[in-house]
Amino acid sequence: MSEINYDQMSDEELRQYFLEHKNDQLALEAYLQRRNQQPRQVITKVGDPDFDLKIEQAIKSKYKEHQS
């Protein structure tokens, strides 16, 4: 069996690989490490008067991303 090079995979390829090979511990570690290195976007904060609106907009935006 050949070595899998997770670094050469795109984020989506690595995600898909892990979903198809859930027993591959190294794939899980590579995926989690990559996810933890990505910056996290703060959508809103508790107490924001537009909290619900901002959350709804973020969900719609993410949904549109996955539709294209």
C-alpha cells in the first residue's frame, strides 16, 4: 500500500477522503490539524440586537456556497 500524502490534497479532497476512510487515524489528525489552522469568523455575539438576523444571513450564505 502506498503512502497517502494528505498535504497534497485540497481541503475538500481531504474531507472527502476521511469520510470514505473513517478508520484512517492519520487522515483524521491531518483533517483536524488543517481545520484548527484556519481562522474562525465571528458572525455575531450574544446580546447583539441583530443576532438572529446575522445568524440567518450566515446560514443562507453558507447554503449558497454549497449550491454552486
